[in-house]
Amino acid sequence: MARAAELTLEACEGLAEAHSLGIVHRDLKPANLFLARSPDRTSCLKILDFGISKIVSPDETEFNMTQTGAVVGSPYYMSPEQMRSSRSVDARTDIWSLGVILYELVSGRVPFEATTLPQLCGMILSDPPPALGQWRSDVPARFQALVSRCLEKEPDRRFGGVAELAVALGEFAPASAGRSIDRILRLAGGPSRPSDPASEGAPVPAPSVQSGWGRTSM
């Protein structure tokens, strides 16, 4: 779970920058999350494919990278509101997708599975997700609650943004992830956490070669 929380925090960091620019990704899924590996074998997660992103300019005029009225996104990772209307979503739709990804990282399966698209849409719109504890008995109750909050049907009941989610994930991530949380909070315009003297000055290697990240359980 620590590695799953760490990777999700890295995704939050990329999203924090995008959201600060008014960009909602709308297609977060494992296929669009890649690990860039450095020569020393450390890794850094990269968010790819902003091709169907929704962009809101500073004057609040909406612009969509995809201009059709069709539903866009990957169904297994789409929020209920995105199922209804891709044009009307905000950054909280990405919170839902992160919740699905985190659920999958820990359990090895997505929370909603169906044999047809209409059935899948109906489940996402109406059914509660199976508790993570159903698949993993070692998942702490607080971690299950965190994932469940990401997967609330109503956007107002989810984490308000990636900064709020990042702070909650910090309880389960390695201590080194604190630097990532601080960067997310700065990007979101909030105060940084108290600094850890032991982590100050630690080198951050530049990423180079990319390798894919597919379905896994952590």
C-alpha cells in the first residue's frame, strides 16, 4: 500500500500543476501513467495523453480539446458526472479516476466490472463500489475510507482537490513522499507542511528512459 500511495501522490503532483492551469485531464487510467526511470533506477511517474482534456481559460470561457458532444474517456475510470456529460465536469472527475486507479493498485481489479457498456454505466451511476476489504483483508479501515471518499457519486462528497487527497495519502506513503506533498500544496496555493531536516538537500535525479505501468496489485 505504501508504494500505491507513493505512485498516486506522484500522479497528484502532475495533476496539481494541470489543475492550477485550469486543465482537467478527463482520461486518467493506468495506460496514461508511465514511470520514467533514471540511470540510478529511481523512477518518477508521468501523466500522458491530455488529448481529451477540458481547459478553462482565466476569463472562465470553456475550451475542450475534444469538441464533439460525445461522451469521452475510458469507461472503467470515468466518474458518474462524466458519464452524464463530459463537458460539465471539473477537477473532481480526476479525483474519481485516481480513486479507481488506487483501488486497482491495491486490489488488482477495478471497482466496477461489467460485460456491456450500458451495464457498466449503470453500475458507476448507481451502485456502491465493493469494499477494498473484500479483496484484501490487510487494508486498514482508514485507507478504505480514503478510497471510498474518492469514489463518492456526488462530487461535493469527494476530496475537494488533489492537495486534500495528497495530505490524506501521506499517512500511508513513505516518509520520502513528504517532498511531493509539499510541492502539491504549493501548486495548489496552500502552505507547505513543516520541513523534515533529514530530507533537505537530498538529490533529485533527472528522469530519462520511460517504461510502462500496467495493472498490478501493491
